[in-house]
Amino acid sequence: MDTDRVIQLLEEIRALQRQQVDAQQQALRNQEDAIRAQQEAMARGRRLQTALGVVIAVVLVMVLVLLRYVIQRYS
């Protein structure tokens, strides 16, 4: 093989390797973004679950208080 051809092939291989590294880095960044978005969604879910639990507890207490009142009033 001609030396110039070998150099050209090696340069092409190096360029392809750089493209591969760039693609892997982009894939890694995308994965990091996806993980961050998933963590944020889980945090929102936990906050919503906590708020919903508080609302349910308040409603339950109100129902029990009203039930006690009705039982005492009409017994």
C-alpha cells in the first residue's frame, strides 16, 4: 500500500473515532437529562402525594367531627 493511502485511511479512522466519541458524549448527556427529568417528576409526585394525604386527612377529620355532632344531636 502506498504510504499516502495509509495516512489517509488512518486519518479517516481517527475522524470516525472522534465522531463516535462525540456521539457517545451526546448520548451520555441525554441520559443525564433524562435522569434529571425523572428525578424532578418523582419529586413532584412526592409533593403531590403529601398534599393529597393532608387533604384526605382534613376531610376525614371533618367527617368524623360532623358524624360525632350528628350522633350527639339526634341521639
